[in-house]
Amino acid sequence: PRPPGDRPRRRQAAGRLTHRGKPGPPRVAGPAGGVDWWGRGGPAAAGAAVDRPAPAFPPDSLSVVPFERAAAPPPGPTAFWRGGDEISLGGRIHLLHDPVEAAVSADGSLLTQQAWARPVVRRARGGRGGAVANTPLVWLRQARMTRPTPSAAERLDALRRELALLAELGGAAGLPTPRVLHADDDGTGLTLTLVLDVAAGHPLDHLLGRALDRPGAARFVASLRPLCAQLDLLHRRRMAHRALSPAAVQLRDGANTCTLRDLGLAATAPRPGEGPAGHRAPEQEHPLRGGVGPATDLYQLGLIVYRALTGRYPARTSEPLPAGEWNPRLPAGVDRPLGIALRPDPARRELTVSRFQQALADAFAGSAARSGRAAR
């Protein structure tokens, strides 16, 4: 039960309010947002699941102070995060948004978590209190080493390398730009939190629903071109994202443009079992299949495209069912590049991500040209 007078504050600009007053994922506006893959009325009208937060993890095993309880100071950056909490980073308060992605290493020496947050600007003294949530969202990536181990130290170093790489790239190809790397040592462990400025938009997993029709699928494929340019930039530096999933891709507001929210595992040393569950390439699950690299990104991008075009993920077999079998509205030409991208052997994925996207776009363009000639 809440203490007397402890009511949730309405923070309209901070996102959708859940039944407990916590800000959740922003709603998708459909055509008003500038992108409408599903046709007139947007994804909600087409039956797509636009608000589908990831399962809460880890369990609420640590006590943190909710933002509604103004009598207590906000928690530091090292507690388990929850959407709706306020955390202090370098003396500035940030309001966390659901969903929070978190994981604890097998030996308990490392806690990693990441979430969207909005820097909070307090009203001047004498006002009614609360917060003015008119600042842009930022993306937070945190690693806390609770016990010095080689793997935990490597993860902290990876955040430092990501900061240096993003600063060197300077927003090239629309990549995120680093704001600050905040360090905190409370005597029980060292915590690093990377704060990134990312173009306003919506995570792709909030937009994917049922299978797209042909015009919507063509627009979706076109939106991937900037994303592939960013991945190519990493690949030319002999790096790979290796953590692509719909949640890791942003659809920018007011534009049919998909981009990365961060560099994923590009600055992290490869290890078996890395990457988001359900989106790992075979070589991430079984290193003997081959090393990770650009072909890993191609496989994960293929999973995302297959999901968008068919409404489901492919079976993990040597030859997944062609996308056209699930969605007959697709042009036949999409099956070949998808088949190459989803091959289990990374050495046999003979496409770059940009050539993969171009092959898909050509399939839709060729289908449209043939339909136009038939109509005449």
C-alpha cells in the first residue's frame, strides 16, 4: 500500500502511464508519426501489437526508491533498475522507462542493464514540485562489477571502448553520439554508465505485429537502408554489432528510417552464448561453426526481416520455409536473399548487409514494375 498522500504524478511527456503511474513505452501514432507500414490507420488499426514490453528481468530482489516518494533521495546508479524510478547520474536525475534490459553473470560478479531515460528538470522552488519532462530521451548502458574478475573487467573496458569509438565516429551515418561515461564507486563495486544521445523514435519491437502487405513490406525494406549503412561502417572496421534484435533498432520519428540505438557487442570480446536470446546466430551458440563477424549481423538482420514480412520467426533449420509460404503477398524474389542470410554456416552467407537490403528492395521494385506493365 502507498503511504498517505503518496499518489503517482502524471508525466505526460515522459511516455504512456501504466495503471501504477509508471511511464511505459510511448504509444505509436501511426500515420501521424510519419510512418505507416500497415496501410491506413497505422499498426493499431491493422491489429499489430504496438505496446508489448519485454518481460521484467531480473526479479525485484533489491529495494529501490520509486520516484513518487519524494521524501527519500533517489537511488544511485547501482541498484536494479525499474521503469518509473529516478536514478542519479553525476548529480543529475534521470527518470527510467520500461522495459529495462538486465542480466547478471553466472558467477555474480557483473550486473549489466540498459534502459531509456529522460533527464529530469525540477521546477523552481515555490512551484508545485514534480518534474518538467521536456528533455529528450537518452539511452543508458550500465555495467557494475561487484567482484573483480577478468570477465567483469572486460565488460567495463568494453563500455570505455564504445565511448571512444562513438566519439571518434562523431555521429557518422546517424550513429548515436555519447554524452558522458559516468563512473561510480560506492566501496562495494565499480559502476560505469554510458549515456547516449539517440535520435527520437520508437523501438522496432513496438511496431512489428502481423505480416505486412506488399506495399507495407516494401516501405519496411526501404527503411533498413540507413541501418545497413551503419552496420557497414562497423564492418569496415572489422567489427560487428552481434546483438541485433527488433528492440535494438530504432524507427525514427517522422521518417521511414531505421537506425541503431547503440553498438551492441561491437566493443566486447566474443564469447559463447552472447547476444539476445532468440536472435543469436548459430555461430554464437556453437563457436565451432565459425567465428562471429559481419555474417552474424546479416543472420540477425535476416531474422528481423523474416519476422516483419511473415509475422513469425523462421524455424532454426538448414533451410527455413520460404517467407512467401507464410505471406503469399510477397514477391518471389525476396526468398533468395533471405535464404542466404539465414544459412547456418556463416561462411556461406555471401552477402553484405547493404547488398542484402538492396536485393530485397530490387525484388519489390521488380514486382511493382511487372504489375505496372500488366496493368497497361
